[in-house]
Amino acid sequence: MSRRTVLAARTTDGRPDTAEIRALAESAGHEVVAEHTQTRAEDATFNLGRGKVDAVAESVRDHDAPFVVVDNELTPSQFFAWTDRLPDGVEVRDRFRLVLDIFEARASTRRASLQVELARLQHELHRRREIQGQDTEYKGFPTHDPEGEWIREVKLRIDRVQNRLGELPEEGDRNRERRHDAGFDFVALAGYTNAGKSTLLHRLADELALEDLGAGPDDLAETANVEDRLFETLDTTTRRCTVDGRRLLVSDTVGFIRDLPHDLVEAFRSTLVEAREADVVVLVADASKPVDALRERVGTVLDEVGDGPVVPVLNKADRVDGHELERKRSVLPGDLGEPVPISATEGCGLDELRERVVAALPASTETFDLPQGDDTMGFVSWCHEHGAVDSVEYGDGVRLELRARPSVVEQARARVEAFGDDATDDDGTGTDGRA
């Protein structure tokens, strides 16, 4: 079936920016053949004005387009009004339905599929309740049966999906704890879709697989997908990265979009756990966006990522001049620190970003004075695997300076004490192995 599509968008103030809705439509497989925009207050019947709807209908006929995408969320009555005004057989997608189409196509795991289904059912429940409150009969839908069988049927299906989600194993917490104990720090890339998160992950990642970490195939991809498609995946992509001796697991979280429908936000809130529980969040913002849009997007992301350390990044800095970049810098909250200008595609600014990330990681340092011996050589290897060994000096003994997560430094102390209790000096006394 042809997916030629006419796009319609309305805003109350200013000129509608259709770049994102066009990208969403293309991500869902639509070919946008015409576009109509309008600046006015919402029309109760159509959302857009009647005249604009008629213009859309004319474009549909001119281009033989079987789809219309409306960059607003339509009420049930507005949806039916659109279908009545358009030629027979034309399908209407509002913003919610379009995003849901994309989520359904991208759901590659059981959990993601159930989350999409939950969002669809929750939205359907809202719609049915809205229809119930109307006095007009909508194409055979009952409107005078409050909380009757029509409503209960959806609520039962929601309960079943929620139960299935609850039955899925929760491996995340155990995996995170085990990886922390192994000396890995968690870094999450958060931001809007198309801000360049996947490209940045590709730049930062080591060419190493993660099978040894016990991760399943669902959360670890061989490479980050860097295609210019919104919501390429709904599942967190995690890659290994080594910076200044610190071993990181860097996750590309599901992207944000403007006005992401509430039901989808709630259904996929669990996908943001990587950001909320990360040791450091790298907030990736698109420096090429207008100031107002950038400010709104940064605020939205900050509201979702929790209270941990955040390193702000202005990606695509190569697309703006120095004056414009300074204007964009001022948009980011001052308490985050100076944003790092980078170009993920060009590979510029990444060294400074790595330095900022490492500086924000939780860290402890300890110097260990150890005797020569097999236990010490094993301990030196363990330190290299679990943290950053800033220096190691060999003489009559071994002096090692370790910088790592506080929990790893605690493990190091315990290891030294364990083999130190068994080791004795020439005079028969033990050593605790610490400076």
C-alpha cells in the first residue's frame, strides 16, 4: 500500500515547526507529499480550522494520498470529524498514533512489546471514557454506559498486560550491582532523538564485546545504530568504554521527543532507569536547534534523569558559528557547569568530554605498600582490571596507587588484609599492606 501522506500542523503562537513531525512520519514509513500549517487557537471540531481541513482534503485528492498525519493530539470527536471530512478510506494519524506506530515497529523484546501494548490500551481507555461522556453516538460506539462492559473490557486487558510485565525477570538491579563490584561505572547518554546520542556512543565505545559481563542480547548490541531515524530502538544500547583507566558502561537511552504522549512516557518510564541510576549522565543537546527549543528540551531531559552528576554537551557544534554557540551555552543551567561543545560526527571535543566524565565519577584513591610475592602480583593485576592504577613502583616491595569506585577500593583493602594476614615479615609480624 502506498504511504503517500499529507501533513497538517497547528500552533497557537508562531509558525509551526514541522521538522520533527516530518521526521517522525518518515520514520514510520510515510512519504510526505504535501504540508499544511496554521497558527490559530484550537478549533473545537477539527483542532485545525475547517478551511484548513478542506485544504488538506484537496491535497489528499490531488496526490492520491491514503494517509493524513496531524501534528496534534486529536480528541475522539475531532478524529471522527476529520475522517468524515476526508475522502473515503483515508486514514488519519494524530501525533500519538504516529508515535505509537513507530514504537510498535521498533519493539524488539517482549518487555518493549508489552509496554507498547500497555500504552495503547491506556490511551484507548481515556478515549472510551471521553466518548462515554458525549451525547453524540460515534459510529456505533456506546455513549451512555458509564464504566460498563465497554470500559471494563479495556481495564481487564490493561490488568493482564501489567501482570505479564510484572512476571518478566528483573535482571537490571542484579546486573548493575555485579558490574559495579567488577569495577564498572555507569554513564548514560540522555537527550532528544536525533541529538546525536547513538553517534556519540559509537565514538566512545571500545571495540570490545561484553559477554563476560553476563549481559543478555537484548540490552547489548554489537554496534550502536547511527542511522538518522527516530526511535531506532526502544531498548537501551550499552557499550564498554575505557577512559583514563576507568572502565565504563555507556548506555544510549531511549530518546525524547517534543510532546511525547503521556501514556507512552508512563509505559516506558522504566527505560529511563539507566539514566536515573547512572553514576554520570551526559546530557546531549543539539546545538543547531533554536534557543527556545533547546531550552525546552534541556529542561525536559533534566526533569527525567534524576539528581546525579550531569555533564552537559552541545553536540553538532560544527554547524553553528562562535557567536551562536555562546548563545546556546547560556541556555543550559549554570549549576551544571560549562557545557562541552563537540561534534560526534567529526570526532571533535571528545577528549574534553572524557575528562569531564571521569572527573564527575565517584572515586577514591589509596596507596598500598606491599611485599614482593605472588599474592602481590595477583593483586596488582586485580587492580588493573577493576580500577585505574595511577602508579606502581617496584623495589624491595611494591607501592601501588589505586583510583577507583569507593566500593572497589574497599574490596582492595579487604584483599590486601586477607593475604597480608597470611604473610609475615622476617621478624614474624604481619603487615596490613596500607600506607
